[in-house]
Amino acid sequence: MPDPSIPHGSPTPGRTGLASAPPPEPPTPVSVQEPPPAHTLTRGQIWTHRLLVLLFVFVCAAAGVLLVVLPWTPQWTDNSLLLRYPDLRTVVTNGFFRGFCSGLGLLDIWIGFSEAIHYHEDKLP
């Protein structure tokens, strides 16, 4: 029963002057969708991937060893290209540049062997 002390048309405490809206519906549960089936590889694709990883590791290791060792040999400074360009020879014979090249070689070796260690393959169908 309405309160006689509140005039007709005045908003009641706790209510706005608007008509009451129906209570919001509870959110509908989201259906959990299963992930799509993983792409499975054939035997030929797996062997191709294995050979490519092996080739990548071999190239990285060979280039890395070359970059680590070559800057400290006489072939690094006594070649026909550097004999024609003496300014380039002063840069290449700098100890910092040689160390930088050796550091790149170590990084290259590390990348190659890291790829070999972290190698994984998908399961066969």
C-alpha cells in the first residue's frame, strides 16, 4: 500500500522517476569450443623438416667457426681486396672489428645449436 505522506507523482525513495525495467537476464554461459584439429604432417614433410634443420645447424656452425677463427689469421688482412683499399684495411685490422666478427661467429654458433636443441616435430597421423 502506498505511503500517504508521499504525494502522488513524487518519486519514492530508492526509485527513479522512470518506470522500472525488468531485471537484467543472467549472462548466458559461453560454450567452450574445442580447438580445431592440429595439422598433422606426413612422413615426407617431417623428413624434409629434419633435413632443413640439420642443414641450418650445419651452416650456422660452419659460418660461426669461420667468423671466430678467420679474423685472427693472416688471410684476413693479406688479400687482394684489402691491398687495393688501404682505408678498408685499417678498419678490418682493428682489434675491435676483429672481436666484433668473432662475437658474431659465437652468436651464430649459439643460434645453430639452440635450434638443434629446441627442435621438435609434430606427431605422425
